[in-house]
Amino acid sequence: MKDSHRNIVWISIILILALGLRIHYFQGWGLGDDANYFSAIHTIDWLGRVPLEESGYYYRVSFWAPLLILHKTIGLSEPAFVSPILFADMVTIGLVFLVGTTLGGRRVGLLSSILLAVSPFDVAFGTSFSIDHIQSMFFCITILAYLHWVRGENAWRNGSIICISILGAYFVTPKGLMIIPILVIIGGFNASRKIGHIKEHVILFVVIGCLLASTMIADYMLTGDFVGYFSGEKKMTMKIPLNWRTLTEYPSIMFTDKPFGVRLFGLHFWILIPFMAYSMTSYRRVKRIFPLLAWFWAILGFTWLFPPHAVLDGFDLNSFYTFQNFRYLGPLLPPSCILIAFWTCKLTRGRDLMFIILALSIASVSLYHTTLTAGFASDAQSDQRYARQFLREHDAEHIYCDLAMKMGVERLVYHFEHPQKTVEIKPGMRLKEIKEGIVITGGSRNPFYGCNECIYIMGDRKPPEHWTLIAHLPKKKADYRPEDLRIWRVD
């Protein structure tokens, strides 16, 4: 069997296993911006245009274009809603194989793709609407195309791919622009080693700059604001002060089980530390994997210390620093998986048994944490999914539930066709005054964004006499599930 055919077989097996893991731990609807993304698609469809002046969401073409196509063709069910993320995740695993193979050979590519395939974070959020997966995909495309471009391989084609993928990343969120300084750093390093021509690098970056300038001109023509995209993002961004707590938030998420009680990344970054330290102990080693080092450290630095969301706020430390979302760390996984795989392979060269033991150990640790993290996330979303499916089969004039449940029911069950149908249960609301309809109490909510304090808990209280229990979903009690989900009919 030819090497190319063997590669296709292996990566196909890895992708099938990765897909199976993600479907088994399906998370679906429930992240913080899901309601806004879903609403944006319906607004575009309803208006027949893209209202850029309203919000930065409408600039994010890379997310809403595939969703709009799905909405027009098959409708936005929950699986359809998250399918672009799952697709991007699968493509990223394949791209990590190609980047790893380009830098270190087939064994490096295969191990790095396996590590990403079983990553707790990637499995848990590969079936949620985490747009950072789309951004990771574009970053990988850019790096892969650059590695071939700098070698003079199909320069025109790979240069075009670089430009298009940078625009793709930019129109996911403005954070996508951080791929440009990554290329500048790698390009500068390569130029110092006389890899590629400085003139060609300058031309590439000039073309990229012209493309971005053209988007700003188009922005001005459509909205009257050259930086309308950033202006729209500022309206949506939570600003927090820069202090010790905010500076330690990301390290806590990367290395501990704070703040959610599970390790979102397992022991991945702990395992990375010795490999990273080994990489940086000599110039010769740095030289071998410099693209990976630049890729990883630039993303971490920009995400942690210089969030592009707030770039227009100047350097006022009381308003400059933005909300640290754990999802923003997702793009660190491709370069770190490849780096771990690279040195695992190089340090065990000629010792196949040692390689197998080390590779299986690292992958097994990740897989163990995947069962905890992804299982936790999937279980927390399951009660809302059960309630929505129940409501598709049992109708009522009004549905009474908490805000998180209400947003999902309005969008995924009724698709905004009955805006007055769902009623939020607010603190102090006297449920015995409800005369008719369906009431939803208890159940689990998203542990990352869900408002657990908003859940109406029956506890030991007796329901009013005119309430009839029509559904009960008994499950293990947890912080995100204060009591079992119960659905009542009131008449």
C-alpha cells in the first residue's frame, strides 16, 4: 500500500473515532451567545439584508453564512445549528495531521491528530456552537498553506489560500487578526535564516493589508464607519479591570479544575510543560519547531494579555481588559498537540515500544478526562433537550419556564412563530395564579453559562391542586441540576 493511501486510511479511522466521541457526548444548544446567533440568522432572513449597524454579530460572515444556508434548506434544528462547528472540528483534526506531517513526518501527524481527537475540551465543545473551532480551522489552513508557500510550492495557490483563510478567520471574530502577527514572526525568523525571500514576504503582507483595507472601505460605504466591525464588537464586549484575579483566570482554567469543577483541558497543558521546556533549551531545537512556538505563544499572549476585542479602548487598564472566556483558549490546542507529538516521536526514534507506551499513556490520560469533562457538559444540557422534545409533542397556550429554557424553546421549538407563548418565571412570581398551560420546574442547565439561580425549584412544596405532573426525568443531583426536571400541566 502506498504511503498516501496508508495516510488516508489512518486519518479516516481517527476521524471516525473522533466523530463517534463527539456524537456520544453531544452538547448542542446552550452556550452564552447561542440565542443571539440564532436570532441573527432569523433577522437576516426576515429583513432580507444584513443589518451591520445593529451588532458585531452581523459582520461574522464565517459563522452566519453556513447557518443561513442550512436555515433556508433544511431548517435550524439543534443538530443543524451546531453542524458547522462539528464540521470545522473534523477539518481541523485533518489539518493538524497535515501540519504535523509537514513538520515532522507521518508519525508526528498521526499522533497530533489523535491527541486533538481525544482532547477533553475539543470533544466537549465540538458539538456546541463554539465559533472558536471555526477560527482554529482557519488558523490551521493559514499555517499549512504558509509552510508550503515558503518552500516555493505552488506559491500563487498557497498565497491565495493564506489570504482567503485570514479573511475567513477575521470574519469569525476580530480575534482572527492575531494570525497576522504569527505569520510576521515566523516570516521574520525564516528571513533571518534565509528561508524564502524577503521581497516575497513583503508582497504577501502588502496583499493581506490591502485586502483588510478593502474590507474597511466596504464597511465605510455600508455603515459610514471605517471600523464599524470593531465598533459593533465594543457594544457586545464585557469590560473588566486588569488585576491579579483576571490575570490568573486563564492559568486556572488551563491547569486546574477551576471554575467549573472539571479540567476542561485535562492534563494537556501539564503534559506540554516538559516538552515546551525541552524545545526552548537550545537554538537548534527552537529552529526545528519555530512555527509551532510562534503559533502557540502568540495566541496565548494575545488572548491572555492583549485581547483584540478591546483594541479601540486605548490603554485604560480599568476598561481595556475583556471578559476571559474559556472558549478563547481552544485555538491553543492544534499547535500544542503537534508540539507534544513532535517531541514524543523524536525522543523515541528507533524505540518503537517506548513510543507506543508514551503515546498511549498521553492519549489515555486525555481520553479519561474527556469522559469526565465531556460527560459533564453533555449531561448538563440533556434535560433542556428532553423538555424541548416533549413540548414538540405536547402543546399548550402558554409555556412557563426560566429564562435559559425560554430562549431555547422560543428558537428551537417554535422558531419565533409564537413570541407570546413562552413566559419567563421570574422571582416572586406566584405560580398558583397560573390558570392554564405547561410549567417546567427543576432540571439541569448549562454549567458554563446557564442561570442556575433562575431555575424554579419545587423542593418539598406541594404543587397547586390544579397542577398535574405529566413528565418526570429522574437523574443524579448535581450543582447544575438542583432537582429533577418535572413538567406540569395546569388546567
